[in-house]
Amino acid sequence: MGAPGTLFGYTEGQVADFGLSVGIAAFILYMLFIIGNLAYRSRAGRLGTFALFFVLAFGMVGFVGKVVIQHLWGI
């Protein structure tokens, strides 16, 4: 067995960090699906679809940027 407070050799913090990263990535993909479905059902056209993806998906850029910056800086 591992040391107390570990799960398969990983600490609680490592498991939580992995779960958060994977969970939020899955949630982002699901939100992109929802935006695409909204554009399709509303018959938004090319410009409307671009506007929907740009405006509604713009908030996801912050999370992706945070992950990239952490990776580049080794945080």
C-alpha cells in the first residue's frame, strides 16, 4: 500500500489538479458543442456562427492561456 493520504502513489493535491484540468477541459469541449448546436439550430450563417464562437468561447481563452503560461514558466 502507499503512504497515508495517497491514491495509487499520487497525493491528494496531484489527483485534484489532474481532475480539475481534465474536468474543465471536458466542460470546455461540451460548451463548444453547445455553441455549435446553437448556431446550427438558429441558422446563424457563417458570420453569425463566427460571432457566437468568438463571443461565447472568448472566456475559455483565459483558462487555456493560464495552462499554457503555467507550462512555459514551469509553475
